[in-house]
Amino acid sequence: MLSHCDGTVGTQLSTPSGIRTRATGVKGRRPRPLDDGGAGGEYRCPVHEIRRFADDDFDQVFELLDTRSRAVLGSSEEERGYLRRRLDVPGTDSFVALGSGRIAGHAALGEDQEIAVCAADARSSDALFETVEARARERGFDHLALTAAPEDEALCSLARRTGFVLDREIWRMWRTLDGELAEPRWADGATVRTYTDDDGEQVHALLDAAYAGWDRDYVARGHEGWLAFMTQHDEFDPALWFLVERDGALVGCSLHWAAHQNRGWVKDIVVAEGERGRGLGRALLQHAFRAYAERGVERVGLKVDSSNPTGARQLYECVGFVTDRRYEIWTKTL
Ligand SMILES: CC(C)(COP(=O)(O)OP(=O)(O)OC[C@H]1O[C@@H](n2cnc3c(N)ncnc32)[C@H](O)[C@@H]1OP(=O)(O)O)[C@@H](O)C(=O)NCCC(=O)NCCS
């Protein structure tokens, strides 16, 4: 479900410190948020009018998120292209709250059962939450998850008063690419290459198996949606997606966003269960560091579930990543 190494280079720009998810330049047509055939028409509540998000709302919604980020974190960690991508993911329901003729709030519900709520006032956020919760029940979801910076008192307070429980933390980490970069040592028989278009399905399947193997709340995305989210934008650079094979079979991969303003980002890294503990994860990251350094990248970021039981946090620490920000994951059983 939630960010495993999630995020985007774009959202990391303003500080050494960006929340999820995760750039401008979306290529090709992707389904509109309403294409899922879900609840049509308007939702109404006693305090505010809630309606479906429409394209013309985009600027005001971005402004809301940007303002919140500056107020809560001291600088904006929002990025327009990334917001566009998130809203365009197939299966995303997106709503706005109207107040005094302006958009007073926005909420989104993804097929991964994660919600995002941002509002100028508590009444709007409550009304939006009521709407997304009702929609989640209609869609047959069994739980909801929400990511909040602990500094975001308004969002944490919404989570508390609507029955969410604090589940775990996501840490954001950075690795500065200074000094000599270690040369990767590949386990015997393992070979590395970059991604091609033909690899989409097997890479997606490897990620799903690895995440579902430990994350009880992991919700796999449909392949079309995953591919669009991962590849149909400017942050996709196949030369920075590394695949490890043994005897022609895919046994690991690390997927990295394109270098942006001298920063890189580890989007996903997984090693097949039977291949773990042989240094492949470390070698993949070291390989990526060198590729990024050749492109002039000065530091590489990622996000990790601090309680990842497969040793991801330890892997990152052992190759030099340092934590600079923490996010709380709240969940609610429906
Ligand atoms: C996390 C993952 C990629 C590690 O891959 P790996 O190839 O097994 O890791 P390596 O063998 O290169 O380990 C390198 C270092 O990481 C740490 N590490 C790796 N697995 C660990 C574990 N289970 N417990 C504690 N530390 C661990 C160790 O410090 C290890 O060094 P050491 O072997 O010298 O002690 C792999 O377990 C995986 O695919 N997990 C599921 C997918 C996932 O959650 N990915 C992370 C997304 S953020």
C-alpha cells in the first residue's frame, strides 16, 4: 500500500527533507479520475458542498497543499506534476469541498485504500472525510490508511477524531554521494542490466510478491495503472532501473527516478525471497549511486517503513543513508 520507498525527486526539492508521492510532463492520455465508473454526481453534507474534483480545480487544490506544506514543514514539499500524476492514477476518487465560492478542501481515495485530506478548516476536512469513507465502503474496502507528518496537527487530529489508530512510521532518508563510491560486488551468477519495455510485467510481479510478503495492508495495483504511474512521465528513466538476473530469471531490481536538480530517488528496491542476504540489495544501491554520480547527482533519497521486517532500514543505513524526516501512518478498519 503505502510508500515503501515511495516519493518523487520533484517533491524533495525545496528542503533536504517531500511527502509522497509520488513530476510534470505526463505523456499520453490517462484515465480521468471519474473513469472508474464509481459514484457519479454530487455528494452533499450538511456543512459544506462536496463535489467531485474537476480539472479546473487543479490550481486551487495545489495551492491548498502548497500552503499546508509551508505552514507545517516550513517549506513546500509539493510538486504540481506529481500531484497531477497522483490524481490521474486509475481508480482514484477525488473530491473538493466548497466554501465561500472557493475550494476549501480536497480529498482523494486511491485503489490502494489510502486517503489524502487537506482542508482550510476542520468542518471541511470532516465533511470530506465523511465522503471518502462512504465511498470506500461503497467500493468494498476493508480499511483506510492515511499518511501525516507529525507536525501536521490538523491532519493528525482528523485521524484521531475519525477513528484511525497510529500504525507505524515512514522515514525519509538521504545518502550524500561524496567521496569514493564503493564498487558493487554481485553474488556469484548474478548479472545486472537496465530495464526495457518488455520487463514491465515481471518487474511489477516481483514488487507485488516482495511487498505482499510482509505488508499485511499491501494492495496490489492493476498493471495498467502501475505502468502509467511508473513510466508515463518525465521522472521515468529506464537507464536508472536496474534488474538483477540469475540464469535469465529476474531475482531483484531497484527502480530510480530520473536525476532532478542534482538529486536522485530510490522508488523501489526488492530482492526475491530466496536470494536475500547475499548482498544483492547493497550491490543494487551501490550500482545506482555510481550511475547517479555520473549524472552529477549529489544526493539520493528514499522513504522506508521503519518497521520493515525484511531489513530495508538496516540495508539503507549500512550504505550510508541518514534519516531526516518521519511520517506517521494511521489506519482505520472499516
Ligand atoms: C530489503 C531487501 C531489498 C534487502 O535485500 P538483500 O539483498 O537481502 O540485502 P543485502 O543482502 O544486500 O544486505 C545488505 C545489508 O542490509 C542489512 N540487512 C539486509 N537484510 C537484513 C535483515 N533481514 N535484517 C537485518 N539487516 C538486514 C544488513 O546490514 C546487510 O549487511 P550484512 O549482510 O553485511 O549484515 C530485501 O529484503 C527485500 O526485497 N525486502 C522486501 C521488499 C522491500 O520491502 N523493499 C524495501 C522497500 S523500501
